[in-house]
Amino acid sequence: MLTVSMKVNEQAVSGEVEDRTLLVEFLRENLRLTGTHVGCDTSQCGACVVHVDGASVKSCTMLAVQADGCDVTTIEGLTNGAELHPMQQAFKDNHGLQCGFCTPGMVMSAIDIVNRNGSGVDEATVRKELEGNICRCTGYHNIVKAVQAGAKNMGG
Amino acid sequence: MEIISEQRIPASRDEVWAALNDTEILKQAMPGCESFEAIEENVFEAKITAKVGPVKAKFKFNVELTDIDAPNGYTIKGEGQGGVAGFAKGSAKVDLTEDGVETILAYNVQANVGGKLAQLGARLIDGTAKKMADEFFGNFNELLGGTDSA
Amino acid sequence: MAENGIGANVRRKEDHRFLTGKGNYTDDLNVAGQTHAYFVRSPHAHATINSVDTSAAAAAEGVVAVLTGDDLAADGIGPLICGVNVTSDDGEPHRAPVHSALAQGKVNYVGDHVAVVIAETLAQAKDAAEKVEVDYGILPAVTATASAADEGQQQIHDVAPNNICYNWPFGDKEAVDAAFESAHKISSLDLINNRMVTNAMEPRAAVGEYNSGTEEITLHLTTQNPHVHRLVMSAFNQLAPEHKLRVVGPDVGGGFGVKIFVYAEELVVGWACRKVNRPVKWTSDRTEAFLADAHGRDHVAHAEMALDENGKFLAMRVNTTANLGAYLSTFATMVPSYLYAFLLAGQYSTPLIYSEVKAVFTNTAPVDACRGAGRPEATFLLERLVDVCAEDMGLDPAEIRRRNFIPVDAFPYQTPVVQCYDSGDYNAALDKALALADYDGFAGRAEEAKSRGKRRGIGLSSYVEACGIAPSQAVGQLGAGVGLWESAQVRFNPTGNVQVFTGTHSHGQGHETTFAQLVTEQLGVPIENIEVIHGDTAKTQFGMGTYGSRSLAVGGVAIAKACEKLIEKGKKIAAHALEAAEGDIEFADGNFIVAGTDKAMNIAEVAFNAYVPHSYPEGLEPGFDENAFFDPMNFSFPAGTHICEVEVDPDTGEVEIVKYSAVDDFGKLINPMIVEGQVHGGIVHGVGQALLEGCQYDTDGQLVTASYMDYAMPRADNVPSFDVDYAPTNPPHNPLGVKGCGEAGAIGAPPAVINAITNALGIKHIDMPATPENVWRAAQSAG
Amino acid sequence: MYNFSYQKVTSVDDAVEAMQKADDGKFVAGGQTMLPTMKHRLASPSDVIDLGGIEDLKGICMDGDAISIGAMTTHAEVAASSDVQSAIPALAKLAGNIGDPAVRNRGTIGGSIANNDPAADYPAAVIALGATVKTNKREIAGDEFFTGMFETALEEDELITSISFPKTEAAAYMKFENPASRYAIVGVFVAKSGDEVKVVVTGATACEHRGMRL
């Protein structure tokens, strides 16, 4: 067993993990942050996307120990009150979610897209950049709208 | 998956035929082979570690020589269990033809995998089967003093 | 209209928890003392089990138990069942092989369940599973649908000679044959409806707990229908008496049919938690989901249409082979029969239809309902055939549809295949769709594309589906084991807020919002004071669950009926409290008013009064809590026209959907925002089937598309944004005037996409999925 | 995943030493191929030697007429590098189309090249651009580095430290993606340098990268 320490959603946390423990397992099982989901086992669906040191990663394809000392943000860390993060709000306003299972990963990827592409990101870029996130419910139409609206909201 | 190819071997057909029935040579030719032991006549047990990129799986193969037609050729058949990785089975029909002092070894390989390897490695199955077959017969050629000519 | 009532685009009540990571899915649940289950699955498609040696696994670290089919049988756990009977042409019921949750003596597909390992941790369970020694006697596998019933094929089940589950002819063959004899033209088509893996994003999961003190099992499941799970597991699997079995479906991460069925894993978890007297958790990984979730579709069909000289359809003849997989899943028999053949009339007035369906067993995963279930198969066949007819007759695809549409004044319309359509205006939807798609401007766009080396095509699909599943009387006559009414309970708390209990269960459709809109509209209670509760057999009364676009059309009506009862009771209470005659009380906008006076009570005050029943007269019961059941008289029949425009690159075979227009008739829309989302999702499910998704077994029965590496799911960059509009009609038998919208897109889209591709390339047909390779080959051969 | 011993190293020497000591060790760079394989239990190294902590292996710098990219530089960093964008824009574009954004944030150029997946993108660029693969032991010409499907000239305890790409006059990379995995079904890298035009194809044979000079 190893001890890992990191900052998750601005809180310092540490825990005992096996060498093989994945970051997503540490988040879900050790920290009980169950908003980060596991939807596949080949790193494609994106339900597990979190931010590590500000960059989106698939937490099912990273060891917990590899995040030792890092700054991790999960869906739970975007807001700590009733007020939603602008991207979360945009998903709600634009009906960018249905069953909600892919949603945390979608929102984390969306914020990453805006961070890299700015508040005026166009539809084609959003669609291309969402290739690592699969949704079966929405047909993406409203997710794309939500990301663009969220981008504007984030841009101020 | 079917692979058809041939090797030109600088040895007589009888020599090649003898080598095809020499467990030590078969063992050395087989990529990743750790042991190759006769269980009964023309039946062997082979332990092979197959390594394809990130995948590394240990297989226990039952190998059988059939359709024996000395010194013209035979069919070598194998079925292997790779534990959690699944299983593999394949056969190679080998035909020897004299060509002057040399021998043409023609092979026709059929290979299949099952279990996780089939479920997850579909895009790599054909390439891997071809690679393993060509390596085996290329190595075999080299063990007889030739160069891989597939 | 009440604020946030019917017709309002209310933002969803459930979204806050989903958006903040506070959803509560089955795998999110951990129970103190829980163990983990992992299944030993067959790597072979077809084999006898000569022996199973569990001793090494049982002795492995952390292992609590290793259980096999023998243990299951010893405990009297019954086999998995199929709930719908289809009578075969020999007059006998369909052939139903025994389907044990853990195999007994034989495995019949890759992924079939051989044993389960229960251990302290999942890793230990997986480690031990590798130590279970199974001696298989490998048998040849049957995988191809078309040849499964051929002479000399390997036999899979003794009870099913020639691997046939049923032969099911329907219609007047002689009359149809006669119509073909005298037809002006016969158009025909051979096609395949590709096999799909449903792929809800949340994999299936189960957490079972047993309380030895109360002898009660609580089973948390990824389920679309908790009561159906409880009923089947209790009545047919003998897991526990119904009152000692609680099934909870918490938040469910997508269903699309795949979470309707009672599967081996869920039943085994329920049984094992009692056997080991510890909580047991199982979560499918994605590869297991590919192997062992019920798959969808998989038809091979030949279709023919007889036409007169004006392009009117005289008769249709269809021959279909449907692959049901290795065993019968819960509703498998119904999908290629009642949900398929009875929709073959589509939107057309074809007077004669004859259909033969041969349902076959193969060594593949069981096949059952997947979004649309049967209707996409019928629609794809019919709408492709209609395009072939148009080509054969030299008619525009829109024109041939128009000539054959059931006219608006013919409703209710009795088709030759059982169904009686409720309402529809198919021309209205077509006209609106043609305008939305700028159909008239297509030729110009095609020319412009040609100048860039691309080929444009436009494809129509005019579908009709039957949903609001299912009227008990109708399906009972067909052989369904159960009718599918729905229940609701609307309960006021004393302080005036409302809890709505429904037997349906949301897995993404937004019931918590839509149903609250119904209640706020009817009772005038602010929407934030209304909570919808579902998915727990301990909380809600018996209900049938969610599938077949039934929740609003059936469950919603039950809620409305319960609300009506509350209003009636409220009048009695208000009359008592306001010292007026009951007949003088009127109800409007949440207020009970004594007619012609300013004396009034709002409904919250009535609720409080009902729970503080001072001096109630005899016959007036306290409490403000009503339940209702609704069993519709008929299905509802959403319909519409979808138009897809594609651009094909003949050099690469790549297909780009450049425009997609959908005009649907769903009756009245309660929350248009949610409805539109359902349409989008359905379209992309259908586009996925048309362009990307194809489940492939090799000839040995190995599943070679068992992950997202090889099974192509539609992603955001595969599709455009959509143009969606409506052409509603009013279904007379539905009190809310609603029809159902969840499956429409998946039904309408596949033929629209394929018709667009055949149009672009000038070819008769291309099978799905129209991958770049297939399209390129077709383009090459078309020249 | 089977358990293993995780080794975090901070220098190339430590990495090599850890590998030599390990029973059946495996270097892991970004882990985007290795970890999924291990999750499926299709690989079971005794030791996972994580190169992520070796600062020397990261970064991009101009080195005369070449651009040198550290082995542990992520695809995202290559794609976003203004140096790469100006020196060899096709390479930046190639990197920006590997996997998806989250994968590009973890996956590295060294890991991709060492793995030599027959459908990977980078090997085509390495060969076509005449890059040099620098290891802890030697320098290997791009042409000679890739020896077969998933096989390279690397020895067991040898690891890539950087890849040096000479500037090129003109280059472009196009790929036709598998709709599911988004790996290249076929990818073609074309590079022009003086009178020589090199074309390298990835994917197509499912076996190795084929190059030719025009």
C-alpha cells in the first residue's frame, strides 16, 4: 500500500491505495466523490474526465499515485453552493443532459475546451473536441449548444 | 485469417523434413517459446509467451502434427489456452518442394483467437498472426542456414 | 395555462443533482460489509461443460463463495423467463429453452454465465475467477442469422429443432399472392437490419442486501421497471416472496430497453446475498456489457410490393428471419412479431399485407428490445422498399408517399395488420418537413456539391410507430403474459406540498419535471412544491415501468386521473369547511370556490384541513391522497417525416450528414424542450445504426466488437445540429392528448439516412452500417 | 489489473536501474495504451517504472536546424508549441489529432514511438521527416528505429530521451480514422526536403510503416 496526498477540489486529502489503484477509484471509493463515473474500460467514453493540474484527463487511465501532489478538480468541485458554475448552468438552461451519467465528464471536458479555445469557440471546434466523450441520450445537439453558451458565460 | 507465403531454404528436402520433425528446432523457431516437449508421438506441449505491443500473455499449447506425408509436408496444428487473455488456435499446412539443391517451403496458415483477445484486439489479430507465422518460418529458415525470405 | 404547466419549457428539476455530481446511480452505492461479485463467463460460443472445479478459487484469498448452476438449482432458483407467447405455425407455443442464470451443463454464447465468485474485494474476485477450472467440450457454433435454420446446421437446443423458436405467418397469403399476380409492377428488396449493442452509458449494476432478521432482500438495480423485476424474480425465479423482496432503481444512467430485462447477474446477486448473508455488489464493465447485455435488431428480410400503374400500393409481402440469440430474453419473442409485423403498414393504405417471421436461435447474446424495438425494423424495411418503388415507377419519393398515405379523414384507421391508428395527418408532416428541408432547393445544392467532387443525396422516411405500450386488452389477445396499464398516487402532505408516486421510472427522460408540470397544471400547486417519486417497490404501488414511450401516454394519464380524484375529494372537504353544498364548489387555478361568492380555500388549505379533520361528517374520509390506474384502450401512434441530406465523398466513402429535418406528431407536448431532446437523441441513435454501429461475431461466435475500440458509437463530430418541428394531431382515446416521443428518432432516422445515401450514389440499396468502406465499394461499383 | 510495484523515478539512470532490478519491468510514459491493457489483465508487469517524474525528458527546444522534443512531452504540448507550429506545422497538427483532448494531456511522444502501434501517427512523421531518436544509449535514425509491428530497435533497458526533427520545407499529414477507435486506418505523412520528397504510410498494412522516396 502507498500513501498518496493531493488536493482535491481545493481540499488537501490523503489516503492509502494499492499501487494499481486508479485515480477514479481513489476519487469514488476512498473519497466517495461519486460524481466521476466509469462508463468504459478502454479510455474512450469520457465519463471519468477530471482536471489534474488544470488539464482534462481520463481518471480511469491514470493511477492514483500518479496524481500524488497534484491539484485535482472533479465535478463536485465546480461549485460548493446553490449557484452553479457557468458551464453547469448552461447545461441546465440548454437541456444538455438527460440521464446525467456522461454529464460530469462532459462538463469537465467542456470547461477544458473553453479554457483552451476561448469564449467564442465555434460549433465545429466543440464537436471535434468532444470526441473523447460519448453520450447516448442527447444526440449532442443540446450539449454543443450548452458548451457554446457556457463558453460565453465563462468569458464574462 | 489465412496467411500464404513461402521460404526458400538452402538445404535438401530431406534435411528440411528432418528439421520439421526436430523438436529442438521447432522450439527455437517458435517466437516466445519457453518449452516444447513431446507428449506422445507427433503430439507436443508448448509453453509460449506471446508479446504483441503492450499485451503479454502466456499460452499453453497442444501441438499436433497431422497429414504427415514424408518428406513432402504435414500440417502442424496448435490449440492454446492463454488464461484470462483467452485462447488461440491455428494450423499451418507445410509443403516442401525440391528446387535444385534448395527447398521451397510453402505454408498456408489459418489462425483464430477467442476470448478477450478477440473481444479487444480485433484490429490486431490479422497482423499478429501474420507476424508470428512469418517469424516462425523465417527463424526456421535461419536455423537451417538460410535467410528469412518470406 | 399554469405557470410551469403544460407546454412550458421548464428547466429540469433533476438537473441540479446530475450537474453537481450528486446523482445516485447503483454503482455509487456502497453498503457496510459488502462483498463483490465477478462472473466466470464462457470464452466459447457453444460448448458442453464437462466439469467445473471451483476448489482452487474457493481457497483463494478473500473469497467468500464460488457458486455454480448446481448451487442455483439446489436452492430452487428458477430459470430466466420470456414473458410473451408467440404461437408458431404448427399451433404450438414458441420454443423456449431453459435459461438458467448460471449455466447447467452447456454454454451457448461467449459471455454466458458459468459461475460467480464472491469475494471481499473486486480484485480478489477477479483473481479467484481465473482459478475456476472449466472443462469445455467445444461444439460448432451457429452465428449467421440467415442460415441458422438451414438443414444440417449444428443444433443448439433440443427443444428447438432446426434452431427455430417460431415460424409466425400473419395475413391473408392467398389474397396477397393474388394481388401480386395481377400487379402492374412488383418492387422488391433484400435487406439486413444490423445488430446493435444498446450501450446505455451507465453499465448494468446490482447491489443486494439480505436482512436475516426480517428475511427481506433489498436489491438495488439498474432497472427501467423495478416492479417487473420484483414480480418476475418472485413469481418465476422463486427468489423471495414479493413482500420480502424490495427492488430499488435509483438514478438510472440511460436504458433504451437494455435495462428492462431480468438478467442472470441481477438475479444471482439477489440470490447470493442471502446465500452468503452479506451484501453483494456487481457492476458490469463495458466489455461485459458488450458480451451479455441483450442486443438489438438483427434481421434478414426480403420484401416485395405490388403496385398499380399509378404507383398505388396493392399488397406487400415480407419474409423475415430474426435472430433471437442463444436464449430468450424477457420480451424477445414479441419484438420481431407483434412490435414488427403489426407496423408494416406504416403510413400507407396498403390494403393487403402478408408477413412471415422465422425467429431463430444462434450462439450469440440474447436479442431483445432496443430503442424502438420492432418498429425501427419495420420502418427501415418499408421506407427503403418505398424508395425502391419510387425508383421503379419513376416517381419522386415524396410523391409516391403522398399517393399512398392514409388520408387525414380516414382516422381512426384500421390497417390490415391488427393496428387501428388513432389519429394522424401524414401529409401535413410531410409538407412541413419538405419545407424545413428545402426539398425544392435540393437539385441546386446537389449541382453545387458535384462541382466540388461530392455527391449529395436526400432521403425521406415517413414512419409510424405504436407506443404507449400497451393496452392490456389488445396485448392480452396477442398472447402477452401481462397487460401494461400504469399506476399513480398523488399525495398531499398536510403542509400542502405534493408527492407524486408513479409506476414508471425515468432513466433520463425527465419525469420528475414533466409529471410535476402535469400536476401543477391540474392542481395549481407551485412546481417547486411537487416531488415525483419512482423506482422503489417499497415506496410506490405496483407499476409497469418505462419503455415503449409509455410513461407519459399511460403513466401521465394515471397521474391526471389521481389528480381528478383529488379535486373531487377536495370539493367535498371545501364544501364542509366552507359550509356550502358540494355541488356549489368549483375548482380553478388551485382554489376551491363557492360559486358566485368570494368564499374560497386554496388546495393547500384543503390538504391541511383533510389531515386535521375536525367534525367531518359521516362518509367524508380524512386524508388527501389518491391513487389511480390507467389502462389505455389502444396504443398511441406517433408519426412523422424525417428528411436527411448527405454529402458523400466518392473517393473515401465518407458520408457527412449536412442537414437533418424532423417533423413529428407526438400529440400535445407537455415540455417541448424535453421532447426536442428526446428527438435529438433518437435521431443520433438511428444515425448510429445507419452509419456506424454494427455488432460483429466471427464464424466461431467470438464477439469481435466488444469495446468502443471496435464498436463505433456516434460522437459529437459525426452528426450536425438538427431542425425539429411538429405537426400534431389529437389522439382521441388519450385523455392528455399525448402520444410518446422517446423512440421516434431511432425509428425515423435509419431509412432517412440510407435513402439519402442510395439517392446520392444512384444505387438501389446499401446495408447498414454504411461505413466508408461499404459506401466506397458501392460508389465504385455504381461508377 | 494485477498488482505491481510502482516505481517513480526522477532520472534516466534511476529508471534504467529500476528496470534492471525488476523481474519483469515496464516503463510507463503517459500510460494511455499501457494502463487499459493492464486493466484488462492482458499485461502483468511486476514493476511499473513511471517516467513522468523525469524532468530531463520533458520540453521542446530548437536545436540549430532541428527541433528537439523530449520523450515525455505530451501530445497536447507538442500541438500547442509555437516552436513546433512554426518549424514543422504538420507535426503540431498531427499531435493535435491523436486520441482526444484528455488523452493528449497524458499521452507522450516517447511512449507512442516506443510502442510503435502499426496504426499510430507519430512513427510516420519520424520516418518521413528523417528524425533522429535519441536514447540513453545512442542515437537511432528514424528509418532504422521501427523494426516491425510493435517492435523497435530499443533494448529492454533502453529508453527514448528525445526525438530530434530536422526542419523541413514542407510537410503534411492526413489520416483516415477508424470510426470507433479513431486510430488511423491509413495515415500518410509527406515531407519535402530539397529535392527529396518522402511519403510514409501508417495503418494500411496493420503491420508496419511503409515509406518511400519520390
